Amino acid sequence: MHPTVDKVTRRIIDRSRKSRGDYLAHMAELASQSPHREVLSCGNLAHGFASCSPGDKDTLKLMNKANLAIVSAYNDMLSAHQPYERFPGLIRDAAHSMGSVAQFAGGTPAMCDGVTQGQPGMELSLFSRDVIAMSTAIALSHNMFDAVALLGICDKIVPGLLIGALSFGYLPTVLVPGGPMPSGLPNKEKQRIRQLYAEGKIGKDELLEAEIQSYHSPGTCTFYGTANSNQMMVEVMGLHLPGAAFANPNTPVRDGLTRAAAEQAIRLSRPNGGELGLADMVDEKSIVNAVVALLVTGGSTNHTIHWIAVARAAGILIDWNDYAELSSVVPSMTRIYPNGQADVNAFHDAGGTPFLIRELLDAGYLHNDVQTIVGHGLDRYTRMPECKDSKLVWTPAARESQDPSVLSTARQPFAPEGGLRVLDGNLGRGVMKVSAVAREHHRVEAPAVVFNDQNELAAAFEAGELNRDCVVVVRFQGPRANGMPELHNLTPYLGVLQDRGFHVALVTDGRMSGASGKVPAAIHVYPEALDGGVLAKIQTGDMICVDAVEGRLNLNVPEHELAERSPALPDLRGSHTGLGRELFGWMRRSASTPEEGACSFWNHES
């Protein structure tokens, strides 16, 4: 192992010793009662399989036959999840072929951040993760199941499914992806058209046509945002079948992978002799593997929040220092938009996750000594699935990258380190993704332009008020203020300013999209403005230094002057009602900090 990866892993193990021990003891106690149908009364059982076929009822009467729970985030508005409409039938057929049963245990909500970007609904996005976790727990609470198939792909959905399923970590669990849509309008062209629209050089009809050509069919969006970062991390944790992340929907390979995932979940079940559950597979080493995979691929900054929450659900304590230290030593091995111009289909064709995993294992950046759903050892994931004679087979990963401009080797990476920085200073603590930021923009020192609402920025841009060097501050966007929405709609405006030759940066207690790009952005800054953060005291014209080179985030105002200032107190009631936001007040009030997972049902001390 690389010494830094080993050191960080050992530190996490030591830090988590008590919480991880308590979690595993709790899972062992629950597992001792398995199979759980045996503890149900006759009335419970009758209700549990009342709608089943006579054959399935006969199977479920037997405690030595597996019942596979399907928990799905299907809806047909979300392109990534529309293919899941067909999956329950495929999974049931696979279960029957093994003498078992699969029941649709429950559905979870699945919102699309692409639809809600810049809209009030985005203020529900982060907390939808916790709702998904709770709805997953409800789906599994009937105690009827021996294994779990989780159907989800996108931003908050995979973390939510995992958090919920880890409360049932004694059950073997397989995540079943649906795959990305085929490539559409090139990402560089999409970005160009968005900036032209922001400058008023084209109209809405032209912009809409470009967006339709980009997002054009069932499947995950093809840029490397949070959804595809989910798939990368889950596969490197060994919770998918090998090579499953980026096979396209509605293809023979994808259907074969779905059936095989169901079969594998059943093989892992206790009625079939299995002894390991999700709790055994999500451990400190697999969490480190996931973070390494995120960093070497320049993945979504959202996972500096979500994977902290996932880890905590398994009793594992990680923080931003772990991310930063790993980022300082792991190589940057991919160029996928926004860190390049290619999309995830090009990455998959270049060798995909099997090639990446083999390279990282050989170079000592990933732990091989982990449990996966296909057995012990991550080296089992250095194979790519394909269909031969209507059968799914796995072949070894390509020996060389099929496109070195998209996927490099560990020995000849695109950059010697990963793309994440942690920033500290009198403004608070935040993170910055620099993998797509040119080195000359890693440090920006300029006057602040302060906004309390993201919509104010567009008006200022159109009025020409931002045509200068500036650090744009968008505050009162933290989890306690308004649910911590993504501020992706700001990207085109800031990108235009940068293209005009101005030195610009963003500082916010909100989030950016998983597609954070070329503009330096200090995000997730806490303490947030509503929670006593210095952000609330910044005034337009104050000098701010955003420095990813030295890891600094400073407001250049004398301490005595800052102490005399009163914090801004904007009226936030407009973000607390309408479109269901009034139902989420308790989540806003109880949210932990971003570095603790911005979670509403446990905090750092729990």
C-alpha cells in the first residue's frame, strides 16, 4: 500500500474504533435472529405474502428459501431511473430461476437536480437523501427479507439508499445500476451555448434545443457529476457487479447484469449459506477505496458530504482532512467532463472501472483486502462484462487504455495529485475542486460582491456590475438556512467573467453541482451564515483571499472592525414555505455541519 493511503486508513480505523464496534455488535445481534420470517406470527406472514402467487406463497413458507427485497427509486420523469420500470420483472424471473422469491419491498422518492437547478425545489434536494434513507428503512422494516437489491443511481439517491440499508447491514445487499444514456451533444458545445445565453447572444429556443440534444434519452446524464461519481464509488467498494457502472440501459449486457445481480444477492443470503451482509462490505478500507476513486477521477464535491454520512451509517468516522491528505498523493487519471471534454461513455470504452481499479491496485492506492459482493478481494473487479452467445461473461480489463486522452495509467497520470483542496481561515472551513480549474486561477484575491440570494447574481451580471476582478459571495445557502441547494446556475455567469479576463471566485455556504468546473469555488463553507459564520458579516468591497495553493480562505478585515459589525439578517421565510418546504423545517433545524454529513438524524456526537 502507498504509505499515505495506509496511514489515513489506520487513522480512520483508530478514530472509529468505538462507533464501528458498537455498529457491528448491533448488526450481529440482529443477524442472530435470521431468517426473520421465522419470528413472524402466522398473521404477519399471511399479510406478507397475501398478494403472491400460490407458488411464491409455498416458497415463502419455507425458512430455507430466500426472499429478495427490491427497493427502487424508479420514476419515469427521471431519465436515469426510467429504465428501472423493467427491472422488477427481470429480478423476479432471476429469483424464480433459483427457487427463491423477489418482492417489491418499497419505493423511494427520486428527484432530479437537473430539473430543480435554480428553482425552489432544489432546497429540498439535500434533505431528500435523508428521506430516501428513512423510506428504505421503512421498506425493509417488514422483516420478511433475506437479501436486498437497491435500485438507484442519481445524486442523493444512492447515498440515501446506502444509509437506509446500513441500518439492516446484516442483510446482503447489491446495488443495481441502470447505466448512462448514449452520448448526445458534446459537453464543450453545451457549455459554450449556455455561456452565450448568459451573455444574451442567443435566445431561449436555441438554448432549449441544445439542452434537449444533451439530455435526450433514458439513462444517467453522461457528464461526470454526482450521479456517475456514485456509480464509480459504489463499484470500487465492491457493491456492484464488476464493470456494471457504465453499461448503457436497455441493452443485452445491462439486462444480463440486472439478472446476475439478483442471482448474486440470493447466493449471498443466509438460506443459501451466506454469512456476510452489507455491514461486512462497507468497512474502513472500502470507504477509503471509494474516496480514492472519487479523487483520482475528479468526482463530485457533493461526496465530501454524502460519503461522510454513508460512512457514519456504518459506524465509520471520516472528515475532510482524510480527503485532503489522500488527494495530495493519489494521481489524477481521468479527463471526463467537467475535468475534460469526454463523457462517461468514452471513459467506459477506454477501459472503464476495471482498467482504473487494476491500475490503482497495482500502484498501491486501493486496498485489495476487502469483502465484495462477488467474494474477497477487489482484484475481482478488474474484469469487464460482455454478452457472448446470449450469455453474460467477464473478461480481463484491457492491458492498455483504449484512449489515453480520457483514461491514463497510474504511472503516467494527467496530474500527480487528486483534485480536492480543503480551505481554512477566518471565513471558516470549506472545500474546493480544482481538477478543472487552471493553475493560474488557484489563487484569487479580490473585493467581495455579496449576495444573500443566488437570483440576485444574475441581475447584477446583466447590469454590468460584475465586470471586474471579484470574489462573489453567495451566503445563507447552508443546510440550516435553506437546505443547502446547489448553485450550478451561477456557473455560466462566472465562466463568462473569467473568459473576459477577470479574476473571479465564488465563496458560499451552499453547494455546487457535481459538474463544478473551471471557476474556483470555495463551497460548503461552515460555520454557515445563519449559524454564526463570519460569512454573515462580509460587506461588498471587503478583500477576500481564496487560495487553493496554501489552503487559505481569509477575509482581510481587521479583527476589531469585524467584531463591531452586526451580522446580516435577511428574511428567509420565502425559502421555508411553498413547494413542500414547510415540511422540512425540522431537518433544517437539526442538520449537522457539511463535514459531519449535513445529516438531520445524527450528528458528530451521536
